[in-house]
Amino acid sequence: MAETETNRPQPEGGASSDGDSTDLHIGRSLGLRTTQLGSAFEREHRNLLWQRTRLVLAIGLANALIWVMLTLFVPLAEPVTEYGAREWNSWLDLLYPISFAVGLVYIYAARPGVAGLQTAAFLVIAANVIASLVQISFSEPDMISGFGIGLALFVPAAFIPWRLRYQVALAVVTLVAALTAPVISYVSVPAIQEFWTVSAARGFGQQLLMNAVGTLLLGATSVFVTRTLYGLRKTAFRAQRLGNYVLHKEIGEGGMGRVYVAEHALMCRPSAVKVLKASGGVDQTALARFEREVRLSSSLSHPNTITIFDFGRAGQDTFYYAMEYLEGMDLERFVERFGPIPASRTVFLLLQVTGPLAEAHERAIVHRDLKPSNIFLTMRGGLYDFVKVLDFGLAKRIEGADTPSDLTKTGVVFGTPRYLSPETVYGTAGVGARSDIYAFGAVAYWMLTGRPPFSADSAVALMIDHVKTVPLRPSEICEVPIPAELDDVVMKCLEKDPDDRYQSVAELEDALRAVPDATPWTRVRAAKWWELHMTDDEVVRDCFCPPMEDMSFDSDDYAALSMAGVE
């Protein structure tokens, strides 16, 4: 999901005070204070305006050049008057490509802000409209130029995201030119007066009236189109906002909602926003779990725990919280991409996981869904291989004092089958801190071998394995040497009886630190590895909580477990 910024001139790079002033006008036109608008919409508006203006001018230049080439090789029709229309036509034909070319050169060379881009587009289009109407008035005065004028009015109205006043000004200029150009030609050229008196099918006054009414209708409609489309953009922009956060794109769907890349509108801080939208009414149980996730996660302050910034409600049925936005890759995708992780690096990463778990357990919080996809490798402040533990959506307090019984029901298994502890299979009653230690061992197993401890196809078979089957030691599977001490640590974490595992994360951390390593993994080695391997194409520029797997068992599932001796 990596994104590469296109190498094009950035119009905001050279924004002047005019651009800043226009930003203020944008905010006012949206009914927002400038600080409420934030930089996200300003950049979006400038970039879109830049792209559209450049495209309109480029297409206009191409069409004007084609027209000029046609006039050189295709004989022109004789004008309806004997006035020197050919000379006028030649000069005016050259004005079209010249005006578009000047506009393109200006926006590339000056890199103007929003006001400069809008003004450049207006001047070029207005110049072409005036030239076209003058050309018609002096060569074919009885021609009704509805199609050409309509095209000049509606292309910018529908395509260029400029402010309403520019479209109004263009409509006024067109109306004035449609009335004054025929009058000037009639007053200044006797041949045209004679044409209207002798040859024309209708009178000069009728022609002016038709020009006025047609141009007025076209202009008013184009203004309406501009206003409507600008209003739709405003509505769409507001629809992408949740509180102070501007949503950019969806990056995943977690167990309790969708996750979006977002930006704080005031501080320009990138964030990941998780949204719970209860269509058709609020599901109180889902909302309670969502709020519990926020409350428990935000109570943790360890630097290796995902940071929660904000929590809020938008409308009646939409709830959200904002967390830090990470660039990197979770352990599941990391191992799938690069293979098993060497022992020294595994220890280096696992020691960073112990900190968040230790803090959570000290606060009587059990994660309950520790797995490779919930451990994220990133870079923070120049520190590579920095670990973040994600998704406390299934966490609960060990005592359960603040957890309603309907949020953690007996008979419902919470977690991911490949990383469940044996006691979790029986329900939530026996789940405690040592359950996280079992999952920790399963994650370590994945890191060292590239496979989970058990790989059965069904959830029931996996849980039977967790309860009854002893997995092979990592060193028996992995071709890369694994210290016996690290082998022992992993297997002790995976003991079936919680009393046979490490009794605390502190004890587990001491065992990891005691693993001998001739070439320990360091931040320097990590930085070199990232520089060599984690290119822009490899870095996953998102952080989201993977779907949780809640499995409610029916009678057939319990029968299968009973037959296997799991009661």
C-alpha cells in the first residue's frame, strides 16, 4: 500500500499571500473558520485546481494549434461582408494558441497559489471568449454562437474547482462581449450596417436580443453548475471529517470497525482512525466493547504500546478513536515476506513486546489476542526495529470488576485459534496473564520457524492441538541454528498447564536476556537492514487492527471437542 508522490510542480510550494488569502476565502465559503479548515483541504484544493487548470489549458492549446493548422491548409469560407475579415481572422486565430501557451508557461514558471491559478484560468478563457465573439461580429455578424460560448462557459464551470465569483465574472464578461462586439462592428463598419439593412434575415435589434437572452441563460446556468459542484465538494469534504480528523482512505477492517488513514485538521498530524458505525441503531454491546478498547488502551503508556490520541462521536451512530499512524510491517507479513527471523533479532524484538505486556498485567489487563499481526515493526525517532503492540480490542481486566458479564460470555472463544492458550478454549474464566505468555510463545515460534505451533485446517482441530498436542521444538523445524536456551524459553511459554509456564512477564524477560548470543542484534544493525531491505515498495504505510476472530460454539462444535477428550 505504499504510495509514491508524483513528481510534479507543487502549486502550494510557491503560494504567496494571495494563496493564503484564497485559503481564507475557501474557509469562509465552507462556513468554517480557517483553523477549522486545516491544511488538508487547502492542499487538496490547490492540487486539484492545479491539475484541472493545467489540463484545461493544455487541451485548449492543442485544439487551438489544430485549428490554426486547419486554417493554413483548408480554404476559409468567404465572409458575409467585404470588410477585411481575413486579416482579422489571421490575427485572432493566432491569439488562441498564444493565450493558452502563455497561461501554461505562467503556471509552470510562477507556481502560483490558489488565487493565481484561478486568475490565470479566468484571463485565458475570457480572452478566448472575447476574441471569438469579436471574430464572429466582424466576419459573420448574423451567426448565433451558442455552442462555442456554451462550451467556454461550461468547461470551467464543471471541471475547474474555482470560486463562484470567477464563474460569475466569466459569465458577465461573455454577456458584455456578446452585446458590445456586434454594436462596435455595426457602428464602425459601413459594410456591416449595409449587411444588416439589406441582406440579413432578421434585424440587428433582434440579433442583439437573441444574443443577450441566449448568453444570459448560458451564463446563469454555468453559475448554477459551479455553485452546485462547489457545494458538493464542500459536503464531501465535511463527510470525510470525524471531529478534527480528515479521513483519506480506508486501510483495513478491524474486529470492531473500519480503519482509515486520517490527518488531524489543525495539527496536520497523520493518524489512523478506527470507526464503529452502527447502522440502524447503536449495538450497545459492540459500543461497550469499543469504549472498553479505548479506555484500556489509553490507560497504557509504555512507548511500545500503540498510542491513542482521541475518542469521539460523530452523529447518532458513529463512534471513533484516533491512534498513531505507523509506517512499517506487522510480524505476520514480515515473516511471510522475509522468512524466519534469526535468533538474535527475535530476542531483540521480543524484549520490546514484554514491556507493554508487563505494564498491562500490572494494571490487571490481559491482551487476549497477542499474535504476529498485532505486533508491528516500525521506525520511531531514528530507532529502527521499533515494536508497537496493537489492538487491545479483546482485552479485559483480570478481576473483571469493570467488565459486564455479557461482554465476555462463557461459551464464546475470543482470540485467534492459532495463538489461543489451552485455558482459553474452555472459556474466559481461566484466562489470565499467563494466557498472554502462552500466546507470546506462539508468536516467538512463528518468528523463529515461519509457522505457528499448530497448522490444522479447522478451528476445532487447532484448539484440540493447543489442549493436547506438544509442538515440535523450534530448533527441530528451523534450518538456522537456534540457541538451546531460546528453544527452552519458547517451549516453556507453550506449556499446557499455566503453572508450568513463566509466572510473570518479568520472569520471562529475565529468561530472554539470559539467552547467549555471540553477535547480538543492535539498533545499528537494524538501521542497516532497513536501509537495504525496507524500500518504499516494501514498507506498508498503515497501521490497523486485524479482524478479531470471535467464535461462538454450537452443539456440534462442543460434541467435536468432547470426542477429542476436551471437556
